[in-house]
Amino acid sequence: MNPTLIRNGVIVTMNKRREILRGDLRISDGKIAALAPHLPAEKQDTVVDARGGFVIPGLVQAHTHLCQTLFRGWADDLELLDWLERRIWPMENAHDAESMRVSARIGLMEMQLLGTTSILDMGSVDFHDSVFSEAEKSGMRYWGGNCLMDLKAASGPLFRPTKDTLEYSESLIQRWHGKVDRIQYAVSPRFAISCTEEILRASVALRKKHKLIFHTHASENRGEIRIVKKRTGLDNIKYLNKLGCLGPSSVIAHGIHLSRSEVTDIVKTRTGITHCPSSNLKLASGIARIAEYRKRKVKLAFGADGAPCNNMMDPFMEMRLAALLQKPIFGPTAMPAMEAFEIATLGGARVLNAEDRIGSLEQGKCADVVIVRRDHPSSATVDDPYSALVYSVSGRDVSHVWIAGRGIVSEGRHQIYEQESVIEDARSQMHKLKSRIKVKSAHRR
């Protein structure tokens, strides 16, 4: 790859001093080589003019489900447990290797076009080689793995015996974990409802053995919490903590309904929480008290969750909603724009234990860089970069994306995938997948 010189941008560095520079940034050998008010062009440079636009760190989504992208629009207007049991689990069970590949492909393309450069993804129980293969091809910085569901009475068609699912996880680790720098396996028990104590403890052992991220859902829905408490006698986070599931390499998706004691457990163990505001609203799960968590020094990230419970994978939408939702609860000064932007960049990096590599634009860090246009009337007259980025722009204002110095998006066009072909394949596989399942339209009684 030739070095790239980004000229004339408003560079939102997110460095320790939170500097905003007006000038140039050079990418070389996959790293940020220099930032300055002016950098001389070298003969081999590819020059990109970002005049008037924001140059920002690549955005991190620390909770996604690429396996669900083809289900968008099929599971609207349901609460979590109905949504899972009557729609999502039957749909996931209908996947084959090719539909899984195509689902991952269109999801990866969408997120990259919208400015996402790193994701923590939870797959389904099978066909995760297809997801890893597409993640590698796409250039995405990817943490993820197959989900684990071994409690037969609470896993529907996705039940897999404990021994089988652990052997499959080990095989994926051997094939994919660290195959390239951008690809990392994450051990992913779905949630306590569908997991035996044995597999949760085994997941902790896998995390320690291979130095993995541990990724699960918890305390998303009050019905979910009641089921876990009835079975274990403990609240969700208390139960996970008892089994050793919390820790600095653990990420809890949602964490909406937490007691003060549970928040204390999260803080003491340095566990991360990924806030998914669009999903939490659409599934009527609730509003997490993120401003309170932040005051208590919880590590926080954002995620769009899955396409069927959002239904967009736009990280700018999650930033905006996260900031706005805290204000009616905690007051207008809760979650200022700069704090929301920090969670979407450095926050995600911290949750993934990757702050030394990503999350800010600093010399020597990985060149995960995004240019956001400012030519739309909604943002053209906004001088404060944080206000514009959180309250005024959307992912459709993204013009360029680099991941590890590789140009992924240029002038709004994906450089690896041919967009029309990806969409055509997705439509074809969606219809084939739909023909393989029968989902019930009625809510659970």
C-alpha cells in the first residue's frame, strides 16, 4: 500500500489532550505516521483532500450480530424473549454456510460504509467459519465467535450439547484466532438463560487459556432477569460474577437493569458494558442509566446490536440516541457530545483492551481513520466538531474509511465489495432462507 496523505481536515484526535487539529495526517505501513498543520507531500503519497470535513478515529461497535443481518424487517414490534424464541432462533437455525456468509458480507459492508472500523460480534451456533472468512476479506477489525447454547430446555432449535459446542469453539480458535492481526476469537455464551453452569465455567477457562474476550448478554430484559433468578437464586450479574465470568476482558451487552451492588461488581472487576440504545428502545427493554455508570467509572462502549432489532447499523445514530436518552433522566448536562463521542471511539477500544492500538488518532497507532463530510445543511454551519458529529451527522455523511491503513471506502464507495452485487446476493439468500423456515406471527401466550 502506498502511503496516504489526508489534507486539510479538522482532525478530532481523541488524544489525552483531546486536541482538534486543522491540517494533515499521513498513513504509512498501516500506522498513523504523522499529524501536523502541514505535511509536505512525498512522491509516493496518495493524496486525499478532506477540506472542511472531520477526520476522526474509526468508530467501534462492541456488540453486533452479523448472522442476523438478513433478518432485518422480519422481527419488528416484539419484546426480547418473543423476538428470540419465535423469530430469531428459528431464523438462525435455518442458515447454511452460504446464507451465513452473505449475511455477514452485507452487514460488514454496511457498517464500514457508515464509519465502523472495529466490531465485537456474536455469531450463531454454526457456520462461523463463513463469518470469519468474510471478516478477513472485508478488512474489518473483528473480534467474534460462535454463540454457546447448551441448556436444552431454554435454547429452542439452537441447542447444542456442551461437549460438541466447546469442541467447535476450540476448532475455530485454532483456525482463526490471530490468523491476521485484525481477527480475534471471542468466547460468546449467549446469555445465562440458555447456558449451563458448566459451559459458563468452561467459557471462562477458554478466555484464560487463549487470552480471549468473553462476550455475553446480561440484564437486558426484566423477564430474562426473573428467569435467571428463579433458576439460580441470584440476579444476572451476581450469578455471572459467582462463576468468574466478569473481568477486564469481559464484555456485557446491554446491562440495563442493574442494582447498585451489581454496578459495583462491574466496576470492581473492570468489566465492560456495551450500550445499545436503538435496540433497547425497539425491543422495549428499557433505558440503561449510562450517565450514572459513567460517573462510577464503568468501561463503556456502544453497539447497534443486530439488524432485526435496530434496524440500522449506524454508529452515529447510537451516539446521538445515547446522549439524548440520558438527559430526561439526569438533566440536560448529562452525556455531553464529547463524552458520547469518546465512548464510540476510545470507550470501545478500552472495552476490547485495544486502547494502545485504536480509538484515537496518534502517531504510531493503527491507521483506522474515517473522513466525515460537512456539506449537508444539517452540519455545514456547526463549528463545534463534537456537536456536529454526535447531534448533526449520520453514517451516510462518511466519505472515506481506512482500516490498518487500507482504503476500505473512498468517496462513499466500498473498495472491496461491489455494492450492487452484495445486495443482489443478500436478496437471493434472504428468500432462500425464508423458504426454509416457518416463524409464528403470534406473540407468546
